[in-house]
Amino acid sequence: MAEEGVSKVQEVRNFLTESVSEIQKVSFPTRRETTQAMIVTVIIITFISLYLFLADVVFSRLVGALLP
């Protein structure tokens, strides 16, 4: 039973060591890249929102005209 406990501790250590090693390999975006991606996202969301708004208005008026 003591051996099982030691092996679990070693497994946790190995996991943490490997996790730190993998995190060091990650290439995080720069502040500029993050800002640019955010701007593109906001622009796309704005256009999609406007499109859906206009489609809703058009279909609401069509349905309103067909069902007096």
C-alpha cells in the first residue's frame, strides 16, 4: 500500500513536470496580435448583427403585410 502511494506521488510529479515543459513550448500572441484579432472580431460581429437586424425588419414587415 505504501508503494502505491509513492507511485501516485511520482505520477503527480511527472504530470506537473511535463505540464510545465509543455507550457514553455506554447507561443502566446503578442498584445498587438490580440488587439488586431479583437478588432476583426468586433467588426465581423457588427456586420452580422446588422444583417440579422435588417433581415428581421424585412421579414416582420412582410409577415405584417400578409397577415393583416
